[in-house]
Amino acid sequence: MPSCRACRLLLAAILAVASVGLAQEPAQLLRGIDVKMVGPLTGPDAAESLREVDVCGTDIGTMTELDGRIYFAFGDTFGFRGDACPRFGPNWRSNVLASTRDLDPSDGVDLDWWLTGWQGRAVAVTEGAHQPAFTEPVGEQTRIPTAMVTVGDRLYLHFMSVHGFAEQGGVWSCNFSRFAFSDDAGASWREGPDVFGRRDADINMLALSHERGAGNEAGDYVYALATPCGRFGGARSARVASAAVLDRSAWQFLTSIGPDGEPTWGPDEEAALVVVSAPVGEGSVLWNPHLERWMYTYLNEHARALELREAEFPWGPWSEPHVLATAGEYPMLYGAFMTPSYLQDDGHTLFFVMSLFGPYNTFLMEASLTW
């Protein structure tokens, strides 16, 4: 006799197969994407000098917006060594936060505000322990932002506690993931009361949106596409009432899609459907009101490319992937983070943030979309 958990997993698998047969391959409206690099967002060649805040190298660059400012959360950050900018230099911080009022990224972006300490250098929102990788039982190598979202006047940052990065690229394990929040425009932060994803959960990395679009017309929910730690899992759809982001018990997961396309949501993350098949790396989700589609960007490690999928609703069904950028053009690329104000020209121009591991910094990219 199988266990109750086994029964749930079997049921989820059956429902997943059923939903695939009923609601796959939605019409793709995008016909073409042309991408070019605008220039460095961070590092020694950024639009404005980052020496004062001591940001020589960093990655990620997930975004959200509040009161006309765009906020950027970066990952592991390293400083300058004298006049030099080594790839992994001194002053390691697990994450840093910046913002800008620059809504025209076509010629670069001036990050005019940073969360700083008493020395004027950028400091972490939530600092990692910086222990050696895979220190047992729950050692912490670092803490990496996976997404940000704004609800009202509150900023939320979701981060993962990394137990260790493996030698194989794109492979790491986590202790947990959690939300931090700020009610003073990022000047100070507190951690939420609940762990969001536990050590081996499939939901430790999120792409978040509170935008009003199809399926969320009134903005009643924050929607998420969730993946396990690392870049080789699939994406699952989740949502929570806008006022309850910090309440882990309030989160719901997509467990089935009916013949009419109607989604069913439930509290059991283990029963959640995979809505974008593996491999899915760091992701971002955005509503394109002109295309009238949600867009989901992420790294596909197997294809060695950043990909974009489109869907009528934030839970899918998601289209086949469009290629944004490839490692052949941009070696060791990852991340493709979006924000509403950087979707311009009636939805035909998308500016996004991409990381390159070689120079270990973030770059502004411009994508021209045709449909």
C-alpha cells in the first residue's frame, strides 16, 4: 500500500499529464527577438563610478519599483583592491541593494542610491555567514536574492541561504529560502517570520509579480514561478493574496488545469504542477500589456541560452521558448531580469539585466520584440 505522500505525488503526475494534453502549446504571438548589449550596469566600466560604494564585481540584478524608483538587488559582491578590480576581490558581501530614477536605460543607468554602512560602502540587506561550502550540518556559504516585488509601500526581497556551490556550474544546495521586507524605501530591512522553502524544496528560487494583467486584473495576488536551488529543475506556479506575502500558510500552488483552462490551487507544494519543464535557472516574470501576454525569462543550461516564454495567464500554459541570447554570443551568461518601466515603445523594446560570470558583473541588454 503506497504512503499518502506517494498517493499525492501519483495524483499530481496524473493531473500533470492530463493538463499537458488539454492545455499545451498556446498560440505564440512573438515572431522575432533581436538583442544587443547597452553596456555594463555594475563594475569598473559602469555609467557612474562605483568606487565609493566599493562595488567592483557582482551579479543577479533582480528588480522592483516603488515611487518612481527602480530597485536592484545584486548577489555576491566584491570590492576594489586599490586601483585594481580583481574578479573576486576583497570586501565580500552576500548581496547589495541599489536604486535609480533613471527610466531611460538606452544609454546606461546611473545607480544613484545604495544601501550603505557608516563608511559609505554598500552593505548587505541580509548577510550570509561566508562559511566554507557544504559545511555540515547547515553551514551557510552565502545568501543570494532571487526576486523582489512591491505591494503598496512595502518592498519584499526573497533570498536563498546557500549551503554550498558545487564545482559543476549551475549546481548548488540550499538551507532554506525566506522573505525580507522594508517599509522605508529600502533604508532598513527585517526578515519575515516564516521560512518559505526548506532545504530540498522545489520552491527556493522565485520570479515574482504583483502586476495587474490577465488573471490578476485587480492585483489581488502576488504570482510566482518557483524553481529548486540550482539551474536544473522545472518551474512551478504559486500565488498568495497581496496582503499575506509573509504568511507561508497562505501560499497556494497550481495543482491542476481543467478542460476549460480553469486553474486549481492548493496548499500542498508537493502536488504542484511543473509548468515549465527543466532546466530552468534564475527567472523573471513581466506583464506586457501591448502584447497582452505574460513573459517569463530564465537560463536554460542545456541550451546554453537565455530564453523567453509567453502565456496568457501568469500560471500558463507557457509557450515554447524564444531565444533571447546565447552563450556563443555572451559566454557564461545567466539571469534575464525585467521590470515594467524598462518595457518601452508600446511593448516592442525590452531592457533587461544579464550577468556574465567571466567578467563577473551585470549588463544592460536591449531586446527588440516583433509580433
